[in-house]
Amino acid sequence: MSTSDLWWQTLADGPLLLALFDAEGRLRLANAAYRAAWAIGDGEQPTRAEIDDAARAAGFGPVDMPGRRQRALRSGYEQAWQDGRRLWWVEQPTPDGGWVCTGVDISALSRPRPASGQLLSAHAGLALLQSLLSDPRAWPLCVATTAPGADPQALLVHIRGEDGCARLADGRLLLVLPATGPAQAAGLCERLGGLALTEARWGESATELLLRA
């Protein structure tokens, strides 16, 4: 990755906290928002451990330091900061063994809740799905679909309060499962009759997700 990349040029001056670490855990690139949050000077390239230690010594940053994390394909986690903010971080590995770190302030977000026990229209279901895709606290996020014409009552009586169920235009039922990983979602789908499961991808739209479902 270089500063000429479109991704970096587009987001470097925005509200997202962006950083690139190498395989040894040393900071290689960071935008202004990331440097400001962690009090890293322009041009400085500390390691992740040095960033954490400096923040702890100065009395700012996260309430609990993350430490060294195992790098999954995509690792997302919420973090409470000492100034009262809540940040959501997504860490993605790079081919050279490093990782890209993206943070967003979610302090002001209120997670939308579907109408409990009600079947949503296709439009309302799409709106709910898009709002959850845009809310980092809803991740990991999965959706499940039935065959066209399935009876919604069998789903509505068993889904959780935070889940949503909608009838799509093609007649299928869409079950939206926020804060649910694929293993948990697969177990739920099996209990509900073998629904087709699709895991959401970070950054895709509701329309793109439904095209894969």
C-alpha cells in the first residue's frame, strides 16, 4: 500500500482512524485521525506495543489495552476509551504479514431494532439490513433465506428480539441475524429448517449482500 492508492487518498483526511502495520508490528502509515487519537507525531513509526505503552503511561486511550491479537481474516472488536468514547476496530491482514487497522467512533450510534414478532415488507427489510451493515456493533452479521412461499410464523416465533424477518420481492423470507457469527447462525438455521446462510462482508451494501444470498 502507498499514499498514491485511491483507498488511502480518499480516506486519509476523513473521520476514520486508519493505520498500516508491518509484520513486526511497526506502524508504517497512519492518517491524521489515527495519529491524533493515539498522540503519535507526524513521521513517527512506533510499534503497536510502544503505542499501547505510551497511551497507558499518559493515562489516555482504551480502558483495557488490546495486547497482541491473533490475526483472523477479518477481526472486529469494540473498545471503550477513557474519555467515554466507544470505538469499533476492524483489523485485516496484508499479504506481507502485517495488518491494516480501521477504527470508527460509534459513541453516538443507536442500533436499530426491528419490530419484534412482525413480518417486514421487502422495503423495510432492506432498510433494516442496510442500517445494520452500517453499524459496526451489529457485526459479525449473517442473513438466511428460505424457499419462496415459506410460512413466516415458523420463524417469527423462534427468532430473537434483535433479529428481523422480511418477505422479499421474489417470495423468499429473509432472516437478518445481527451480532451473529456463521457458526452460531448455522445452528440457528438448522433448528429453523435448514435455511440458506450467507455471511455479510465488511463494506458491502444490502443490495450486494442479497445478490449473494
